[in-house]
Amino acid sequence: MNDDYFFKVQQMDEDELLTEMQKLNTKLYSFTSETGLRLQIENMIDLVNQEHQQRMATRRMAQDKTPDIIEIGEIEEVVETPDYSKTELITHFTNFYTGDDISSKSKFKKPVTSTRRTTPPVILPKDRPLKEVPTTGIGDIPKFGA
């Protein structure tokens, strides 16, 4: 396929493109085996199809009158910041972390600062006694944790 056919397709109008597609399809179905000529005609059909689809897309875009940006309205933002003085903040946090009466009265849960609460307890065999196992007919099996 040479560049002359590409420029020829570029110069065609839409009706000529459709006629060219029909003509190429007729030629394509006259071949029965995969030959070089059949592959060339398939490539020519692809070129004509691409040009036709490109022209259809440009026509659709030209006819489309919807705006690119959709107006959804306005958003109003209200930010309320409490007015704390430095002394109030320092007093609150020191009472909270030191465990004074203020923090115990207001029922705040203090943050865990050690691993005591986050680590699961270790279960030792003495904490969980074994059930009595019948020893008759089993033989000499040692009993652990008893």
C-alpha cells in the first residue's frame, strides 16, 4: 500500500468513501486464499474505515452543542474554630495526662502509653489445667502441666 492511496482516500467525500468500501469488499470476497493481494485489500479497507470513522466523529463533535463544563452550583464553606487561649490548652492537656481530678471527673479515657493494654496476656499451662486423661490401655505417656 503506497502513500498515493492514502492521499486519494483523504480527498474523497463521504459518499465516495462508502462506495470505495463496497468496491474493496467485493474484491476481497473474490479471493479464496490468504494471498498478498488479499492482505493488501484488507489494509486498504482498514484505511477507508478509519477515515470514515474519523469524519463521522468530527461531524458528531461539530453538531454537539453541550458545554464542556457543567455548572453544578456554588458551595459555601463555613469554618468554626473554637477560641482557646494557650493557658486553657496547657491546663487541659496537663490535667488529662497527669490524672488530676479534672480528668477523672469528666470520664475521659486516657491514651495507652505502655504495652500493658495492647499486648495479649500469655496463657501458661498452669493457668489452664489439663483434663484428666484416661490412662488405661494407653501405655506410659507422660502427663505435662500437671
